[in-house]
Amino acid sequence: MHKYEIAVLNALKEHGWSTEAKLASLCKLGAAEVSWALEGLKTKGMIQIEYEKVASIKVNPEGAEYADKGLPEERLIATLAKRPLRVSELDESEKIGLQWAKKLGLVSISGGSVLLTTQGKEKAGTELKAGTVLKKLASGNYAKETAAREKETISDLSRRGLIELSERNAIKSIRLTAAGEAQQSEDSGGEYVGAIDRSIIATGSWEGKKFKRYDVNVNVERRAPAMRHPLKIAISSIKDAYLSMGFKEVSGPAVESSFWVFDSLFVPQDHPARDAQDTFYVSNVKQDLQESEEYIRRVKKAHGKGWHSKWNADTASQMLLRTHTTSVSSRYLYKIVSELSKNPDKYELPIKLFSVGRVFRNEAIDYRHLADFYQSDGLIIGKNLTLSNLFDELTKIYDFVGLKIRFKPSYFPFVEPGVEFSAYSDKHKEWIELGGAGMLREEITGVNRKKLSVLAWGPGIDRILLIKDPSISSVSELYNNELGWIRSRRLV
């Protein structure tokens, strides 16, 4: 046995039972050395360890701030004792305080003003019970008995996210087993080598010493490896697929004008997708169209001829959260086609571009839909391109990420012909749509297809994981940032 084990064993034989702290004192060892010795003796069946659940309370940074400055409700009623406040003038902290002060019956709201109740007037300028308990917790000077008495208040502080409660197994007592009692004391027989490093080998200082035995079956505390978020993995995978096929990544703003999200893509101004029920608009913000007069005239003409409706520049200037990343493709398409019209040799065709970004849609939430999600967008500008080229590119991209896809005809305002592509989910027993695709209309490109053709597609990324990973039941799970959930994922 190791000398630490022998020292602990002898101490237990002398005192019958003990605790970790007492053994450290008796054996003149550190806590880590005693813990190591106990694990070794337990593995050999020489000791029996009794555990108990120990509650742990940790005050987080927000709780520490409130312990120092006072709870929001304490500060609010102190202010109200000096002057009344309108609900509309409350700052963020006072709004939090209003919620809790109202729950405690300290304030009431009348005619848009926050008023102290009789109870609130009595408590103004004093420390509330929750504040007293929080200060004691933050000081670290809190007895177990007191914690038990204030269990309800501590639960409230936990629900408010000001403290973190946890439980751990702690050693209550250590006793010898029959095998331990029968074990004869041994001389350590010289110094033990616990770890072999370069210096020990180089100097030969290991000679004449004993080597500590290692038991690979010993139970140790579980350590979670560093994990990448599943959604991050999916985004990296789709990017790798594009880059491996010669695409160049581009990007654009998330807050965009209706002109680039809808008008430049030949979406009529009375299309249902433009309604506030489907699109998030930025309130009272418009942006004057900065595009060339020639391009604006072309878009206006295309809408008038194609949709037989009057095109309104004011509608096109409305700002919104982009509903698709195709707005990025539209910007680059306009730039490239304009430059090619002036200098046909400026670019080597075909030009392959892609973007990945977050998009926003005001739609009903279910296992396949969220109000915001990640989308990729692909664009190929070249000559004599057909749907066969489109199918080939998309099949290769999704082969790369491990999905087999199928196509079916579908309608989208900015492509003709248009298709929808889907992949089969074994978990949900159905084909789940990944995105739409097709050949961009001449109204968008401004160029006859005999001279230049453009392929485009815009699939969501979140659904790739919904289809591939049977443990994911809803795309909403992909925005879960709890460490426990991330650590439980499959290591990729």
C-alpha cells in the first residue's frame, strides 16, 4: 500500500471512525492526499464511506449587485416615499421592482401612476425579508438551520434567478470494514513514484523507489469534454459543402429595405408575404432608395408590366427584418450583372456565391417553424444553365451533409420554373421541406436567358438537424444554450 493509505488506515484503527477533515489533521496530510488514499482503500474494500446530500447556495452576479444596492422593489418603494412615479417613466430596474412590489402588496397602480399602499408606506426605507436573506447569502455567513427556516424565501430568490441552488454528495463518515481491521500495518518501504516524467527518466532518480499502482476501474468524477453546439456544426457543414464546390461566401444586412427583400425579387407589393402578420417591420423607419435611377425604373417597369399594378417607392423604402437571405443574393446579382453589361470579360463564368444568415418571419410556431432561424442562399450566374444543373448542385451539397433529397414543382414569385426540395425524416415519418429553388426570372436579372441564366435556392439550415438527428423533436431545441443539454449531445 501507499504511505498515504497506511497513514489513513492506522488513524482509523486508532479512532474507529472519522471524517475527511479529521483524517487530514491526524495524518498531517492535505485534503487531496486524504481523498486519494480513501479512494484507494475503498477500492481495496478496507473502508466503508457514508455519504450525505449537502445543499449548496451560490449568489450569482445579479444577486450580488442587489445584495449591495438593495432589491429593485426596496429601491422603488424608497423612491415612491419621496415622490410619485408614472408607469411610463419607470426604468428597467424599476419595472422589475414594480412586479415584485405589486406581488407583495406594497404598491398599486391608479390612473397610470404607481402609488404606495399602507403596507408599502410602512416598509419604505426598510430592508425587506428577501433582501436580508440575500445579503446574508452573499456574505457567505449563513447557517444551515437558518437556511432551513428561510426555505420559502430562498426558493423565491432562486426563481428570480438571483441565486443558484445545487446538491452534492459529501462524505459524512468513514469506517473500517472487516478487511480493513484485519489488514496489518505496513512500512511504506521508501518513497513512491506517482508520476513518471522526463526528468525522472533522465536523472535515474526512479531507481530504488516503488511505483504507485493504478486501478483503471476506479470510479472518478465525470468530466464533460468541450462540445460544439449542434447548430454551429450544421452551419459549418453546409459552409464546407459550398466551399468544397467552388462557391464564394457573401453577406448582407439583417435589417433591410423592402426593395431588396421583395421588390427587386419581383414580389408584388400586395403579396400576402408583405403583411405585418408575416413580416417584422421596423416601426416608423424608412430608407430612401439609394439604388441607381435606372435600376429603380427597371424594377418599377417590371412590376407594372408583370403585375398590372402601380409601383410605390414609399412601400419599397420600408425597413424590415429580412425574411430570407435571398436579399443578399439580389444585391450581388445586381452588382455583377451591371458590371458584366459594361465589361463582359470582368468575371469568369460561372460565378458561384452563397450566404448563411439569420432570417425572421412572423409565423405560427410548431416543430418545423420558428419566428427566426438560419437560412443559406445559393446563386450561380452563367450561360446555358438549366434545371439539370440546379438539381446536380443541390444533390451534391446535400450528399455532403448526409441527406438524400427529392424535387417537386412549386411556385415562387422570383423563379420560373420553380421547385421545392425535401428530405425524408424517419422520426416524423414524412418528407420535410428544406427550401425552394429555380431559375431567376428575366424581370429580376434584366438579361435574356439566352445571354445569361441564373440559378438560385434558399433552404433553411435548422431542418437539416431536425431530419438527421432523431433525438431532436423540434427546431426550437436548437436554440437551447444550457450546458447540460449541449454536453449530452453526440460528440461530433
